[in-house]
Amino acid sequence: MIKSPLQQPFIRQLPFANKLAACCAALCLGSCLILIAASQQSIKSINNANLEQLGNQLSQQLAISARPALIQGDTLSLQSLLVELASSTAIHQAAIFNVENKPVAEAGERIEGKAYMAPIHYQDSIAGHSLIIINNQPLNTRITGLLLQQLLLSLLLSACCYALCLWLGGKLSQLFEQLQALIAAPNYPNNTRRKSLPYPGQDELQQLIEQTLKGPNPAPQKNINAELALLQINFEHQDTAPSPEQLKHYQQQLNTIGKLYDGRVEVSRPYSFSALFYQNKDENDHPFKALCCGKIIEQLFSCDSNSLAFNAVVTMTSHSDDFSKQQLITQACAPPHSKGLYVDPSILAHSSVSGRIDGLNHSEGEIVFNAPYNELIERQFSALQLQLERS
């Protein structure tokens, strides 16, 4: 399994600045080496193609120039031509061979290398052939020199990258040490008052500095003493259990009604729904909202001939923590409640409810609101019926 370079022992023991500089310099050097390898491969391919073209052209040109002297048997002219050609630094050896493949004239050094040959034609037959061996040593020397220059330049760039990252890492290390000293102080975060750390960036590090100077965020206080009003709807299923489609349909209707009064509907138990109305700091009418929501639900289900038998309970508790909520739901799901809507006395005694209803019939689950509130609920009920019919 390949380990990360940062997991190597000699890397882990380095200070942060040296570690950052070493990693950046290694990345820079690796990138340069990859670029050098690619460029060298490209240069070699181009040089090989150029040598191939040069060798073919020279051998063909030599064959054309040597044809008259070869036919006439003028060896001195051939030798003079080859000596003049071999005097060039680009050619190691030049030679003319007869039809029996025996050398007629040659010049230059006999060394191993790539040979380029061209036939010497006379009328419709071959009278011999020319041979050229190219000297590619100067090109190889130049390629090697270019490679050394590129390697030196890569080392220079890596050294510059190391120095720059070492300077940057040193600045960051100083900043981290200051942050560590602030956090480790026994009087933190009081010691950060009127304290500033110079950092010109606008990034995550600046956010870390600001948060360190600001200190830890205060823990959110759970308002467990806030009141909670509950509307619990329980569908009866002694004979036939409601189908999943029916329950989904009822939940959609309850969600629509609950949103009118800032209630949150959730499935508390099988065949039961809970609409939760929490007390907030601006308003204290959550019991009245639960009562209005229960009234509209009771009217809606009563008008639906296909509706299942149900009972709804409106109650409340003085605490809104999870334990109190579950305990309240358990009490609301208890069987003693009659069909229809049942309102707990705790709701009737609340300040948001008293004075807004004229009467309550527990046996029939009927609530009579005052005239203005009754008209408002009737309008909301009519609008809701139209909305549900369209959907």
C-alpha cells in the first residue's frame, strides 16, 4: 500500500514551514522533470525524422553526382567527390559500391552507425549504389547540453519555490503560535479583547482568526419551559384499518390546515397524527391556534361522508422538551375520549382562549366561538374546501 509522503517519519518531524516548503519544492521539481522528459522525447523524435530525411537526400544526391564517374570508371573523380563530402562534420563515411557490392571509392571513418543507401541507375539497370553514414554526435551533444540546462533550471525553480514557501510557512507558523498561545491561556477568551492578529487575506484562515478572537459561540439555550399546545387526531380502526393511501390523503389535508396556524404536523403513531403548536417569544396564542385548527379539521371530516371515524384532542403542557411532548401524545391517544373533538380544560383556561368562545359541548365535540372569530373560521373553512377540491 502506497503511503502518503506526509506519513514518512522524516517528513512528520519537520516543522510546518519546512514541511510546506519541501512538499511544494518536490511538487515543482516533479512537474519540471515530467516536462523535461516530454520535451526530450519530442526533440529526439524530431531529430530522428530530420536525420532520416537528411540521410536519404544526401545518399540520393551522391548517387546522382557519382553516376557519370562510376560508368566511366573514373575512380579518382569518385574519390575526390567522396573526400569533399566526408570533410563535412555531419558525415562519418561516404562510399560508392559497384553492382557486385564491392567498394569502388570511399572516404571517412568506418564506424558503426545508421547507413543510408541509394541505387545508382544507368539506363534500365543498376550500376551500383551510394552509401552515407550520418554523424549524429553533434546533435546528441546539443541534446545532452539542453537536458543539463533544463535540469539546472528545474533545480533553480525548485530552490526558489522552496525559499518562497519557507518564508510563507514561517509567517503562518508565527500566526499559529500566536493563536495557540491565546487559546491555551487560562483567561481565554477574555484575553482576546482589543487583540488583533495581522493577516491581510480574506479566506478560511482569516475566518479562523476572527473566530479565535471572538471566542466560542454561546451554546443555544433550550427553552424547555416554553409551552406546547397539541392537536392529536386518532383514526379508529377496529374493523378495517385505513389504507396507506387514505392516511397519506389525510396527512396532506392536515399539513395544509396546520400551515394556516403555524402548526407542525407529524405522524406520531400508527393511524395517529400530531399537530404541534409551540410558544414563541412574540406571541402567546398557540393554544387558540390549536383550537381553531381542531375546529376546522372537525368540520372538514364531518362533511366528508367517506371519512373514517376519528377523535381529536386539543391539550397543552407547560414544557416543550421531547419527554413532555411524548407524554402529552400518550395521554391524548388514551381511549377514554369520545368521538369528535375533545378540548382539555388546560386549553380553556389559557388567556388566549378565554373570552373568545361562547360555549363548548364535549359530548358532541362542538365549539362555539365568538362572532368575529366564528366568521373568520367559516371563511377559512370555505377557502380551504375550495383549495382541497381543486387539488
